[in-house]
Amino acid sequence: MQKQNRRLGPASRTAIHVGLGLMIILLSAGLGWGQAGKDPGLKQTFPMPDYFRNNIFGRNFVPPQKDHVSNLIERLTQDGKVAISDQDVVAVALQNNLDIEVQRQFYPAAQYDVLKSMAPFDPILKASAGFDRANQPSSSFLQTGIFGAVTSVPRMSQTYNASYLQNFLTGTATEIDYFNSKSFVGSRLASLNPSFTTQMKFSFLQPLLKNRGIGVNSEPIKVAKNTLGMTKEAFRQQVISIVNQALNLYWELVFDREDVRVKQASLDLATKTNEDNKRQVEIGTLAPIDVVQSETAVASRRQDLITSQYTLQQTQDNLKRFLSGKLDPGAIIAKLDPVDQAKPPADQSIAEVPDSIRIALNNRPEVAQAHLDLKNRDLRVAFTKNQLLPEVDLTGSYSWTGLAGNSVVVDANGNPVFNPDGTREVIESGFRNATHQLFSFQFPEYAFGVNITLPLKNRSAEADFGRASYEQRQSASNVRLTEQQVALQVRNAITVLQMSKQLTEAATRTRELQEKTLDAENKKYQLGASTIRFVLQEQTNLAIDQSAEVRAVVNWIKSKISLETATGRLLNAYSVQIDDVLAGNEPAGKNPRATLTGASLASGAAH
């Protein structure tokens, strides 16, 4: 027997190259290539560029943490003061507020959930290579040519295989296999020795009832995308809440500043009155008891001023908490100095209740979340209903094979033909011949079948469908409840706005009348028709009415902010794009002031 070359020769290498080339061609043909990669922002799927660099050689899947802290406060600080507007408060809060930063992290996590939901449709490429060698005992004369003895029959095989697997949204599961083998056996019965076998096989499985169709198989992806949308709406809801709170604190700071001014002016007036009384006592035109009354008024108004000053400091610290990510926001030395004044809003019109409710139902994040949740419940019902069906799967396969190998030449009597040097004459044939035969499709094989699985009881699927149906009805009720609550909030906000407008007008009228009353009381006192006690009382009343007017104006502005919040338009009023907030982008420059107050545009030009 001729000695065989057992090393991996050119024919074997050719087979490997052909196999790998076929797999690349199949991948390039786009059999499900990049289904997940069609979603922008999601990770690339093999064999897209940079696949190995991104997925195998250690690149971090999680992007580095971005520093969202803004230095806008530092840029606005001059001489220990921060001249800050309502627009500045919104911009800094969106950058530095820790509540927003915490909520911001939920969105990337939801994006990865969408990526994970596409995993069942990721294509898979498999490859294997193997070598096997054995000496098997044999007593067959036909194999060994030796009578009455047990001899060994050497066997050796090499395999090189590759497979491509792909699932589709239709429920179809496909597999393409490419098999190669080389076998050698030390037996006289082997007609081809060594033999080379190569085979291509395509197989598929298509569900006909259960798990059939794009709607059923895309359910996890759609649910994940809806959940991503809910996460974004929840983030928008958090942003609206933070902006609303920051603006309310800002306008509370405006009131506290104006209240300190009113208290300071009242104290200065009381001090001047007290000094005048002392001079009159000295010249004998006023009784000493009147000085005691004026000094009491000075002490009382100083007490009111101290209280207002500390209230102003507390409001400063509370607002700094929304504008800073520091452990102790109060440690910010710079003093916040609002540039806006407590003036009635320039736009005093009030929208109709039905129009405002319609706008709110289209803009409120709570309503959007409720509708997305209902969509998920609908998808779950459809999926669990499909799972009640029996499994009926159509299967099929098509394969074709090539076979080649070295064969011994025999004469007409079946005896081996020997070469002049005494060796047997052999017709050599290898992998190249087997591959050529493979693609000549001389030996095809195909098969089709149907697999049926009919559960006699399907309690798990029935329970899932029943639960999904109840959760769907619950979600539908929650949509109506949310819309009802939103409508009530809008109606209440408009009611409060109308009340605030009327209270401001009444407070302004009261302050004007009180100024006239104080002026009249001063004239009566100068004419000797009144006493200092009544003058001091009217001064106190004027300070109270002045603070009440400022409070009414600030409440009016805050009620407009509450209405913008109730209708879901607060971010639009301040030109805030939720995608920019998600990315942590700092405003590129000064945005136009919001038009909630008459002072906003004017202060924006000055600032």
C-alpha cells in the first residue's frame, strides 16, 4: 500500500479557504445582517467595521461619564454678586441639579434594554476544526489480508466545519452549514483512501401558528422602545418639576428682596420720625411719651427687618441647592441678585379652560407615559394570545455533497495494477475535486416536514393571557384617570391665576389708598389734629400693604408658571430642548428671556 501524506496539504488549505469565502459571501448577502444595527446609536453587528475592535479587544461598552457641571454662576459673578435672571436659573439648574443628574442615568440604561431586546435576531457564525486518530483491532482477512490473527487498522480523520445561523422577525429560523472532512483508514476494503467529503446544507424552520409573524416576534423590541419612551417622558417630568421649583424659589427670592427693601424703608421712616420726635421733645413741643412710642416702633420694625433678612438668606440657600451639585450649596459665597422685578406680567390674558386642557393632554409627560404603558399592555395581550395556539412548524432542508479521494487502479479481474517500481498505481483526487463536485450539484438532497405540538392543557399560557388582559384594562383606566387629573390641575391653575390677577389689582388699590391715608394722617399730625401713635400705625399699615402688593404680584407670576407647568409648556416657554438636557449640553449662549414677566425682556437686554 502506498504511504499516504497525513499532513495538511494544499487541497486541505483550499477547502478551508473555500469554506471561509462562502461564509463571507453569505454574510455579505445580508441574511439578517445588521437588524439591530439599523437603530441609530446602537452597537454595530458583525461583520460591520470595527466589530472586533469594539467587541472583542476590550473596548468599554459603557461610555465615559460626562461632567455636566456648569460654571455659569462663576461667569456671572462680579464683586461677590451673581446677577441672575429667571432664564439663568433654568440654564444652571438643568446643568447642575443632582436630581436631574440622577434621573438622567436611567435613559442610557433603557437604551441598553432596547439593544438587548434585539439579541434573539443577532446572526451567529460558528466554526470548528478537529483531528482524530485511532488504531482499531480487526481480525478480518478482507481488511488486513492476514488469516488467524488480530491486527490493528489505523484510522485518521480531519474535519473543518462552518455554520451561519439567523433568526428573523417573521419567526423563521435558518441555518447554513458547510462541512469538510478527510478520512484515512488502513483497510484493503476502502475504495477511496484517503477520502474527501464536502457538503453544503441549508435548513429552515417556519412557525405557522404559535410564534408566527413580525407582530409576535417584535413584541420585546417594541416594548423596550416604548419603555425607552416612558423613561424619556419620566425624565421630562422630572425636569419640569425641577424647573418649576427653581423658578418658584427664584421669584420667592425676588419677593424676599423686595420685602427686605420695604422693611428697610419702613425702619428708616420710623427712625426719622423718632429723631424728629426727640427734637420736638427737646424744644418742648412734644411729650416724652411720644418718643417712647416712636422708639417702640423702631424696635418692632427692626425686628421685622431682621426676620426678612434671614428669610432672604434661607431662600438664597434653597435656590443654590437647585443650582449646585456641591455637598453644601450654602457654601457658595456669591450672593444671588435677581435682575427681574416684581411687576405684573406683561401678558395678562388667560386662555380658555377647554383649550388649555387640550394642550395639556397633548404635552403633559404623565399622559404620554400612560399611553405608552397602554401600548405595552396591548402588545402583551397580543403576544400571550398567540402563545395559546398550538405549535405547528414547517421544516425543510436542502443539501448537496461532493466526494473524492485516492483510488487504486485495478485490472479487468479486479486485481491492483502496479507501477514499474512495484508500487500500486493510484488515481489521486482531493478536496479540490470534492469541492468541484459539490458545486456541480450532482448529489442533492432535500427534505420537508411538519412538526405539531398540541398541549392538552396550557394553563401557563392561559394564566399569562388572563393576567395580561386585566393589566390592559387597568392601564386603560389609568389613562382616563391621568387625563382626568391633568384636566383638574389645569382648571385649578386657571382658577388660581384668575384669583391672583384680581388679588394683585386689589392689593395695588389698597396700597395706593394706604399711601393717601398716611399722607392725610401726617397732615393732621402737623396741624395738631392727630397723635404720633396714629401716624406710626399708618406707617406700619403701609409697610404691610406694600409687602402684600409684592406678594400678590409674585404669586401672580408663580401662578402663570404653575399654569405653564399644568399644560406641559413650561420647557417651551424657556426654549429648553429635552434632548439637550439628556445629553447634558450647556446652552451655547444667552437664550432670549422667557416672556412670563414684563421685566424679563428688559432685564435680558441689560444683562
